[in-house]
Amino acid sequence: MSGLRVRHATRDDLELLWRWANEPGTRAASFSSDPIPWDTHVAWFERKMADAACRLYIVTLASGEPAAQVRFDLRGPVADVSISVAAEHRGRGYAVTALELATAAFLAEVPAGRIHAYIKPDNLASLRTFAKAGYANEEACTVKGQRAVRLERSRLDG
């Protein structure tokens, strides 16, 4: 999907990310489905923005309109990735390209050897998105007491 661009999140994205995080579809796909209070989100956002091991990207349309967010949290040589697409932009084919662009940006900045994605097994759209973006080696696991699938991408896969 051409025309998408990736940029680092800024403090100006605080409210946008809170709205996206609390969208019902996003909460349902999350391993923590409770709504996120504003104060909790602000504290989380400030920690992430100050954390050298975190990269938070906003993927925009050619017009500059934000369409998705992709976050990488580095733990040694491994990073965990998560993505969410704005509700009004779902089903348009943006997720794979957004994930590919953000993964490329992340790997250009950070020497991670592998990236892990943890997805609920019934979240078929996310499983397909990550597979199309080059994530593989499916493995069953548990996240926050819930069944999950771990997909992986190696620096060498890209």
C-alpha cells in the first residue's frame, strides 16, 4: 500500500494514542481488555517516550493523517512488537505495510536480533498481518494468563 509513511511518535500524539488504545476493537485484541484511564495512559506514555529501549512509531497516510501505531520494546537482543490500526482505517490493507515500514525503521535504528509478536489465537487478522510481514515460527505460549501465539522475525529475515 503506497503512500504510507512512518514517523516517531511525539507528545502531540498522547491523546490520539489514548483514544486508539481505548477503542473497543483494540481492547478486545489486547491481553488486558479493561479500558485505560487517562492518568494511567499519560504515565505510561511518558515512561515510553523516555525509555531508550522503546520505539513508538505513528504510520500516516500520504495526507499526514495518522492511521496506525507500532511499538517495539527492546529486551536485550529481542524486541516485542505491537500494532494497532485506527478503527476507521481497518480493512483497507494498511496493517501489513505499516508493520513492514515500522519494522524496517526499527531495525535501522536498533541492533535487535529478533522481534517477537504475541497474538491471541482467535485474532486471525493479526496473525495474517504478521505472517504477511515476514513473521513466522509460530509457537503457542501464555501471556497474562491467556493463550497466545508467538511469531518471530529475525534481523536476517528482512
